[in-house]
Amino acid sequence: MPLRFFNTYSRGVEEFEPRDPSARHICMYTCGPTVYSRAHIGNFRAYIFEDLLQRHLELRGYKVHRVMNITDVDDKTIRGTGEAGIPLRKFTEQFKQAFFEDADTLRIKRANEYPAATDQRYIDRMIEMISTLISKGLAYQAEDKSVYYRINKFPNYGKLAHFDLSQLQSTGRVKHDEYDKEHIGDFALWKAWDEEDGDVKWDSPWGPGRPGWHIECSAMSTALLGDQLDIHCGGVDNIFPHHEAEIAQSEGVTEKKFVRYWLHCAHLLVDGQKMAKSLGNFYTVPDVLAKGYTGRELRYALLRVHYRVPLNFTWDGMNEARESLGRIDEWLARLREVVGSARRADRTPRRGVPTSKFEEALDDDLNISAALGFLFESIRETNRAMDQNEMDAATANAWLDWWKRINTVLDLEAEFEIIVPPEVMQLAKERENARREKKWKRSDELREQISVLGWEVRDTKDGAKITRRGAA
RNA sequence: GGCGGGGUAGCCAAGUGGUAAGGUCGCGGUCUGCAAAACCGCUAUUCGCGGGUUCGAUUCCCGCCCCCGCCUCCA
């Protein structure tokens, strides 16, 4: 089955064909964080979706060149730097670091590049692009000295969002100098400096100022990936105006089709509402860790729902993630035991070898729920085979190899060999002795003590086993 | 008002023109000294509501209801 994705531009599922099909090389641009505060887990849902996309493409043999921008200048960062009384660079640096920390906690694969909007290279390129747009009549400098995109001159404006321009109405969310603009929908390419900006400013042919939000992505994506991208991703809230503006800017300059596939991730909800800084209903990665959950548990919780479906974040959902991962952990441990024991099966396995259904589900617009369904079905069937001693070492090994393969996409394995602390080992030893003497009451007391320390002891036919659920 | 996304069991969530994957929770059983883990069984006569097409619809068509988002610097 060919790889297929839902393309926002066409509003349909399309077969995926990269620009250069023979090279198996894909260039992908993903909108990154604005570093004015710590990103919340709703932001990270989008980054995890992009991570899944990249990893699946790689599993399918593509070489992915991914760029994620860091927006380190905009209204909010300027406000923040002013309030903190420190230079912009210093202000944004802390959140940049926090972003990478959290991304690592969630096992998000690093992009190849993280260009920053304030990098002089890109400021220069933005100025160059704006100049080109002005010379083509696609942009103009208004009386307020800012430069705006003339959307009426770009016939495709509104195609991505499927908006009718005459229907655009101001939400009052953004400060407007509406009298200066020719059309309410014209967006800023270059924002003229004003007092509130303090010393945040760059020189330009139109006077001191700073870039508009949208132009940075056009400048950085085309600088690093070329005029035409295979895939461009972001949250659904980026469709309009941000990505619409990117198309207008990039195609306005290059006159080439900017992006082949637009993929957008639905929102993370809390209590049925969008998680947003402005609503105050958000959690950060450290918030979730502080509740005792691990990064991989959060990764699972954010990964397990299809990217185009809104996902309601709940602590029940986190517990479910923990239990599901525990099931995977137990399964892997059992398979490894079978491999280690070089056991021969009593009978031939009822179920032979792993299938490729997992990857095939992901081929279908990253249908992770179906893919995980196959994983858990396989877990049940192989557990049953092991229960009935119908699993030999070679088959168990084949399943471990299968897991290794799908885990390049999931990245959900517990990170460390769990080291049982000596005091727990001591208690377990005492308990073994008590059990040997059939002192059941003493044995149960010791099990309880071990449990209080956060460990679980299990009696199997091969002796006691000490485990812990909720591993990193 | 315009444009999208969604409504499937207590909760989360796949899916198909032919009679509902999977996870989690709960209950019963096997195993166990008792547990745990694992396995087995049970848990939606039914897929927001009302029509229509069809031998047959949760799936296609029409109408309606509800929730969420976007509509100029939100992932």
C-alpha cells in the first residue's frame, strides 16, 4: 500500500510522491516554538506528530531533511524582554533551552536545523524577499512606515484555508492600524519600529523595524530547503493566517509551487477546550513530570490518538498510558527470557511470525490507533503462545526484532535496565525465606514493605521477581 | 455569518455497503499459600437524531442537533 497523507490544501487523502521520487530524499519544514515562555504540552503534541511523521518516513526508507524554526522575536517576546529588563537574546535563550530539554524528555528526534528568526543571515534574506515583493507590486509601504503584503494581488490567497477574502473580519485580537492598510487582510512583512519595541530593531530600506511573523518562515525554509518543499507541518491554528501568508510570500518571490503536502495537527484539549496560554488551561512537560509521570508516558499519551483528531488531555489518560506501557514492558521482558533460555517449544507456534500490518497502518495517513491495535493484538497472541509453551527462542527473537523495527517509530521502550536497590533485594530475600518456611503472614508483610518502597514482587515458577511499573 | 474538525461501550479509540479492532476500567474464571503478571470469558442488538437509497447503512444521500477550532502574529 502506498504512503498516503491528508493534504490540507486539497482537503483529501493523497498518495505521497516526493518532488524527487528517485532520490528518496524529502525536505520537511515544521513550525517551531515562539520562545517567550515555556512551551506547553499542547505545543508538544504537534511536535510529537511531526516526530512520528519523520520517523515513519525514515522507516519507509526516505531520508528526511527537517528544519524547525525558532521564533525569537515577536510582540510577546518583546513584551517579555521589556518586563524582565534583560536583552531579547538573553530572554529568549532560557525558553529555547527549556524547549530542547522538554523535546528530549519526550524523545522527539532533533531536526537537522533550528534556524532563529533574529539570525542576521535570515533578517537579510527577509529584507531581500520583501524588496522583491515590493518590486513586483505584491507589497507596499504604508503611511505607518510598515510594509504590508497586498493580498488582492495574489490570486491564490485564501486557497489553503478555503477562505473568501471578502468574508474576512477583524477579531480585534491584534493591534491594527487599519487605516494604513489597503485591505483589512493585508499582513505585515516588516513592522516599523515604535517606542514599545525598545532597542529591538534592525535597519532596513524602509527604516528601522522588525520582521513580521510570517516572513521568517518563508525566508528560512527556502534558504535551507530550497524554493519547493515536500512537506510543511504545523498545528491547525497555523493554517490561517500563517501558512496562507507563507504561500503568498514564498510563491510571490519564487513563482514556484511552495509546498507539495500540507499536514496539520489537531489541538490538544483540556476539559474539552483548546489548551492555550491565553486561556491559562495549560500544562508544561515539567508540570506533568511533577505529577510523577515520565516523559515516555506523556509521549505515549500524546502519540496514541490520530493527529487529525482533537485529543482531550486527562490524568486518566496518563494512567491509561502508564498501564499500556507496562503491558509492553512485561511482554518484552518475557520475550527476552524465552530468548535467553534458548527454550524449545512443546508445540509449533500457533502464530508464526510478525507481520507488516503495523507499518501499513501508518502508511494510511499515520493511523497510529490502528497500528497500536495490531501491536496489542500481537502482544496478546504471543503471550498466549508463551503461556502454553508454544514459543521457541527463534520465534521470540523474531518478535523482538519486529519490536525493534516498530520502536524506531514509537520510541517507547523503557530506557534503563531497572536496578533494584539493595534494601529491596534484602527484603525480597527475607521474604523468600519466610515463604520457604510457609510463614505466609510474614511473607505478606514483607511484600507490603517492598510495595511501599515502590516495587512489586511476584512469585513465578522460576522464583520471585521484582519489578516496577511506570519505568522511565 | 464564512470555513474546517469531531460525535462509536464507564473512559480513550480504530473501522467497514454485509452485521462493531485495540487500550483502559469493572466483573467472573485459570494459575497462586494469597497476590501479581499472563491467559480465558463477560461488558455497544448498536455507532448524535430524523428521513431516504439498498436485499442489507454505523458506513452512501438529504435534513437537523450538539461539541471544538480558525476567521490577521496561537502548535
